[in-house]
Amino acid sequence: MVPNGWKIVNIENIATVKGGRRMPKGRPFAEEVTPYPYIRVSDFKDGSIRKDNLKYVLPNDREQIKHYTISSQDIYISIAGTIGLVGTVPRELDGAQLTENAAKISIKNPKNIDINFLKYVLSSKFVQNQIEQAKGIGGGVPKLAIFRIEKITILLPTISEQKKIAEILSSLDEAIASTQAVIDQTRKVKQGLLQQLLTRGIGHTKFKESAIGKIPVNWEVEELAKVARVIDCKHRTPEYVESGFPVVRPRDVKEGALDLSGCLRTTKEDYEDLIENHCPSVGDIIYSRNATFGVAAIVETNELFTVGQDVCIIVGQLLIGRLLFYLLNSRIIKTQIDKLSAGSTFQRINLKDIRRFLVPVIAEDEQKEIAAIADSVTEEIKTLETQLHHLQTIKNGLMQDLLTGRVRVTNI
């Protein structure tokens, strides 16, 4: 049912759609910044453009693709690979070249259509479902044809209602962006704090040089195998079943408390065989060795589980589990991993190399103090992430209500 005062239109009724253009054949991007930025799908982020890895075009190459630009008054939409990403370009990138894997949607009459409203509509579930149904496969890559974008159907309120809806959703986006910025900054602070705590400790005044840099004089440096047990997985793939015991694979290992919700499951027989060397328990560290390698998660659940191939378990002995967790995700270890993988495209860590990681040996009381300080910052980040999730949930609900006319802004 169409809300009173609204109408149903196709994108082609209110806008033109034009695809971008690839770089001239065989031509590389400029090695330096030029006046001609080139926007790729990988630059699309959160409805805008991330500028930390922009590519640029040389003047002579730009001449061949100069008619395929995007302005801050257009909306981009990805049309190949990752399909349906929608957003706008900041003013400082007005006139940037646009990749062939995206198209621009240019509003015909800005007096009748609010660009931010249209951006939200195009990212709504209603339109994203249409995009999902309209996509095709070309050369094994999902693609969205220009003519299918033109046929997308939307509900269009009056311009005044469009502006009010966009204003409400924009205010939520600002709150989300602000919260995310605080989270990002707190994570940076945490990394710096951990580096300080794990190399300088608490309350020390005298230091010495070591293989991992300056450390307190009463600390030592040892290989990981001398302060913890590094337990290998069984080198076989278990039988996977719909319901059973979780099997942690490299993709399941993310920094933080181990989350078993997305794990594949195995039988009781395979579970009992896979835990023959060790049954994971609270405080153990689960460490990935392949793919997303060099990431540590800590076990905080009593749920029974096991680990699959390319995952190992690290059990604290002279170093407690929580300190090991922070240490294994710290720059101290990341630097050693970078040296191991330098010049190699094979993203994997051998067990012997993990056992040879150099780590500081710290008195247990100080370990607990360091872990407690790090835990407090971790809890602060978790609180902020909960707030962020709450804001995102509110936004998603409001988009569904406001963009369908279920809730009218005239009644808010």
C-alpha cells in the first residue's frame, strides 16, 4: 500500500545512470598524487569514500577516461564483485574518475529529489532485495547491469518529507560515526598502553637492553615454549555434522573472547579423538596458524569444543593466560611474525616458529596487574561497541519504518 502523498517511481524516472571506466589498457596508476583521483570499489566505505589508499591517474591517461567522473551531487553504486554498495563522494573528490565496477546515479531535478534521501532508499532492504534478484553472473563475477538499476522501484514522498527523513537518518549516522571514532581511538590507546606495559612494566625505574627492546632489569626474555605449552592440532579433517561439538578453524579465531557460534560441528567420536592431546578450557589461548594467521583468542566459555587443522592451543605456565592473550596480539609478537613472513606470499606460521617467539618473563603478581589494566580498557571498548550496535539497530529499524511510510515524519 502506497502511503498518502507518496508515489511509486523507477530510478530512470528521477535520475540517469552511467557506468565508470577502467584505466587505459596496460596503464598503471600514478606513483604520486596527481589532480586526478581514481575511485575504486575498495574505496567505498560507510556510505562515503575512504581516502587512505586512493589511487591517482597521470594526466595523459586521464585524457582517455575524462568523461567517466563522479561528483558530490551523484550517488555511487557498485555493480561488479561486491554489488549494491551505495554512497556519496565528499566535495574534495568532486570530479574524480570512477571505476568500471561502479556506476553513478545523477538526479535529474534536485528540487524534487533529496540526494541523501535517495542514498538511504538505495541502501534499504527493499532496494537491496531488488538488486539481489537483478544481479547476473559474468565471467564468474556477480554483476549488476545499468538497465536493471534504472528499473529499480522506490517509494517517493514529497521533497519536504524526504528532507526530514534524511535529516533523522543522518543524525543517527553522525552518532554512529562519532562512536566508531571513539572506539578506534580507544583501540589505538590500548595498543600503545599494552606496548608500554609489556616492555616497561609497572613502577620500574631501571631497564636493560634485550632481544625485544628495553625491559626492566628484573625481567628476562625466553622462548614461548619455555613459559607455556604450545599444543598442536590433530592433522586431519573431522566429519562435520549439523549438531555436535564446535570445531574451531582459523576463520573462527578473532582477537577477543573465543566465539563458537559460527563454528562447524563434529561428532562425539571425532571430538574425543581431537582432544586427545588437550581438552581446551577457560584461560587457554586459541591461536591461528594459517589464513588469518597470528591472531589469538582467549577461552572464556565452559562449552566443550575442539580445534581443527592450522589452529593450536597455548596454555600458560610461567605466564598466565590473560597476559599471554594480550602478549600474542601485541606489537612484540606481530614484529616477530612480520620478520618471519618477510618476502613470502605463503600466509602460514609453523609450530616451531610459534614456540620460538621471544616473550618477556614477568613476576606473576605484576602479570595480573598488567592484565587487569588491559582488561579495563577492553571492557571500555566492549561498552562502546554495545552502544554502537544499539545505534545501528535503531537506524535499521527507523529506515524500515521511515522509508516505507509506516511511520510518517509528520507524526514525529
